[in-house]
Amino acid sequence: MNIPIFLTLTRIVLVPLVVVFMISSSRVHALIAALIFVAASLTDWLDGVIARRRNQVTTLGKLLDPVADKILVAAALVALVQTETLPAWMAVVIIGREFAVTALRGISAWVGVIVPASTLAKYKTATQYVAITLLIFEKGVPPMEYVPLYWLAYAALWVALALTVISGADYFYRFFRKADYHALVRDTERWS
């Protein structure tokens, strides 16, 4: 096992800790959850940097990395809904997009159409991490008169939500632009 894969697996292992500390009513636990979430988020950046610098990009890493990202984000969103910090519909939109794009990636691999992750998708992930971190952190700090953390967290969340929807639509657009639609329909009908 190389270091990038170890970091990716570490991100998955940290997910239950984030959730356990998030659903606690303690402000200290919320701050601990925010720190763990930030550490897990940083492993996403770090595993990619190390893999490219050490030429350790592997098929397993390419498969595990986006799965680890989705598990981390989905678990945090569900915990935020559980603690009534996040409206459920926002979590459904974000998680639904992740499922839809994952399914499309599977179809894309099946029909031999390569649609690489876009820069927009990378911004989407980064803004999701920032928004979730701020929402968790906001639970852990007492209300501050001069720093409207709540509004900053929700502004970041709306940006993340917009980028989530736009990048998802972009992925589908790029797939259908590259795919032979008629061959795709014919193959789908043959397997159904």
C-alpha cells in the first residue's frame, strides 16, 4: 500500500469520528468534529499531491479517492441534517448529484467514453469542504456579535450548492457530447 492510498483510507476511517462528534450537543465536540473534518479534507488534497509527485497514481487510488470524498461529504451532510443545522433538501440535492455523477461515470466507463473531472468539479469539492467546515464550526462557537459566522457558513453553502448543480450538469453535458447517443440507447435496450 502506498502513501496516497493510505491517506485515502484514513479519510474513510475518520468519517465515523466526524459524525460521532458532530451529533453531540457539546460545543467542544463540535469543534473537535470541525478539526477532524478539516484533517480528513486535507488528506484529499495531500493524497493527490503525493501521488503525482512520486508517480504513485494507481487505478485503485483513482477509484477510492472520489468514493472517500463522497462518503466524507455525505456523512457530514447527514449529521448536519440530524442536528438541524442544514435543511434536508440541500443535503438531498448535493448527495443526489454525487450518486448521479457516480452512476454516469460507471456508464461512461462501460461505453468507453472518458469524461475527466473538470476544474469546476474540483472547486465544487473545495467549496463543499469549506461550507461544511464552517457549519460544523458554527455549532461549536458561542454566538458572536461582530462575526456573523452563521451567515458566512450559509453563504459558502449556497455557493457549494450552486457549484454542485452546475458541475453535475456540466458532467452530463460533456458525457452526452462525447457519447454516441444512438449506440448508447441501442446498447442500453439490449441489456434491459
